[in-house]
Amino acid sequence: MAKAFDRPPGRMTVEEFVDWAMAQPEGRYELVDGEAIDVAPEPVAHSRLKARIWRAFDDQIRDCGLPCEALPDGMTVKIDARTAFEPDAQVHCGERLPGGTVIVPSPVIVVEVISPRTVSRDVGAKLAD
């Protein structure tokens, strides 16, 4: 059963969602068509795989001297005005992002580790977005 959290009234924009999510005492969330969706905890195997993916990106970026940065989960990718996801890893190229950045503009690589519980959503609507 999903945990309860304080939902703001009405549909949100991505910017309103980020402000709201940052103010929550715990939990992780994504925004789908203006509605906040809580993201379930992950098993260790999922977290280990995410870490290996991030490390591989980070190592290759450094070794090749690219003007890019590998980012772990925690940052938001804005899909449209009312949809935003938190991928498991991503790569941003160009000017280094300021430390307070939450919404990553135009990532060049976005990774979502597929899990049995969320596979239909991950390879369906989420991938299409």
C-alpha cells in the first residue's frame, strides 16, 4: 500500500511540484499530468545497479575529458509543464549546473532501471514521455 503524503490542492506545474516536494519531510515523488505520485522504496539490488551505472558514466566522462557531468537520482527531468520524473541516473553536458539545481535542463542521457513492479509503467507511458 502506498504511503500517505500531504497532496497540495489541484494540479501543479513542474516548478510548483519541485517547491512542494522539497518541502516534504520524507519520501520521493514524481509528477504525472500535474498530480504528485509517491515513488516506492527500492531494494538494494536496484540501488547497486544505479550506482554502477552512475560510476561508469562518471569514469568515462572524466577519462574522455568531456564537458559533461554524470548525475545520480535525486534531480528532476521536466517532460512538459505538468510532468517530471526522477531518473535513476542522467548525464548533463555543457555549463556546470549550480549546486542548488533540481531540474536538469536537456540531459543527453537518461537512465531508468526497470523493476518487476514498475516495468509496465517504465517501458510504457514513462518511456514515451
